[in-house]
Amino acid sequence: MSLPSSVRLVEVGPRDGLQNEKQPIGVNDKIHLINQLSASGLGYIEVGSFVSPQWVPQMAGSAEVFAGIEQRDGVIYAALTPNLKGLEGAIAAGVKEIAVFAAASESFSQRNINCSIAQSIQRFVPVLELAKAQGINVRGYVSCVLGCPYEGAIAPEQVAAVARELYTLGCYEVSLGDTIGVGTPGQTRRLIETVAVDIPRDKLAGHFHDTYGQALANIYASLLEGISVFDSSIAGLGGCPYAKGATGNVATEDVLYLMNGLGIETGVKLDALIEAGAGICSVLGRETGSRVARAQQ
């Protein structure tokens, strides 16, 4: 299969990237980061999450962040909403697109959201119904698609079953997440081939963590399978509090460098991304997780 001519990058840094940071990050710092990301040419930014601050302290203030950012025409500013209460908070904040998530692993689902996979899907039924009534698009995530910290390998057929449920419920796109970053390119291609039996490839996205240094290789394998949407995180921020040893998402800067090298259009400016990554890393007092940004310092 030939490579796609263009790719859409879904920036998850402000949500998935920052949610696991130990130190508090101010609303103004989040707003500044998102405005920088918007200016880079990114067309989709996951701004925050409407969850209980008790469970995810860093996502407190998501409504204030939405109110404070400069929303550019043509850019989607989305939020994660795990339940009906979260969606109601997002609606009140004027959010136009949301995301829901389910796990491909029963053990991960129980430890992450305290319910079975089937129960988590049932919780999304009223969420999808209200979102549709409000004209809000819903994106779905499936986590642990290439491995689970508790169960080990996950069968592609299990991933396909969960992805199919989300797609049938009304998620316009399903992002396949290698939460602990254990997947390799051969596994990635087999996974996509299995999931694509029921869901068109142009409705699938890839979400790769770089724990084992395989994220870019897995993205390239996904491109060969006709996938043209990829989640990434500025400066490689993020991880997973429920997955021991899981390092950050693949860095947006590194994914963009790969796409530029392949001649694949993204509409995103690398220098602007590197500047945004440097800014948030300065706030966090840490070095960037982007190899490209480090090489160009």
C-alpha cells in the first residue's frame, strides 16, 4: 500500500501529556501552551479533561482553560469526558468535540476505571446520545491494544471487538493506543489488519507510546497500512499512572520530522512546535522528550 499524501496530527499533550505531572501547572501556562500549539498549524488539540480533580488533579481548571484560549478557525479543541457528568461540564464550557475511552484489557479496565469493559461501554451510551443531541462529535480511544501491564499480550480480536463497539455507538474515529509502548511494527500491522475488517481504515488512528523506542517504527508500519491520523504529545510529555514504566507519548516534533522526511503533508511548522515544547518544559523544569528538539537546541 502506498503512503498517504497527508496526515492529521492529534495533539494530546495538554491533556494526556500533562495529566501525570506531579507539580501543579497553572491555567495560564496551559493556555499559553495551547495558543502556541494552535499557532504551529496543528488542526486538533486535546485541551483537557472533565474528570473529578480528586482522580486527576492536573485536569482541574479545564473549563477555565477552554474559556481562556484563543480558538482559531479550523482547529478542533477537544476534551476527554469519561461519563455523563464530564460531558455536561464540557457542554457548559462550550466544547464542540469530546473523546471517550475504553480498554482492550479487562484487568486494565478494572484498575483504571473500576469497571469491566462491557460496563464501560454501557456508560458511554447516554454520553453518546447527549453528545449527538448537542451536535458534538465523539472520538473513541482503545487502550492497551498491543499489550497490558497486568495481562501481557492482548489478542487483536479483543481489540477489534472493543473498537467495533465504540464505532457502532457513534464514535466517528477510533484511536488505537499502545499504552505501555511494547508493540512492534509486525504486531501493529496485524492489529490494523484485524480491526480494519469491521472499521474502515480512514476511521482509525494510531496512538503510540515510546517506552521501548518503537513508536516511530509503529507509526511507519501504520502508514503502510493506510492509517493517516496519529496522536502525539508535544515534547513527548505523558505516560500512564496505571502502567508501570510507561514513558511518554511519542513526541509531536519527532512525528512531524518523520512526516516531513517522507514528503507527507501535515500543515504544521516544526520550528513553532519546538518553541512550544521548550516553553512547557521550562515551566516543568525538565528536558524535552523530543529527540528532534534536543538535536536542534
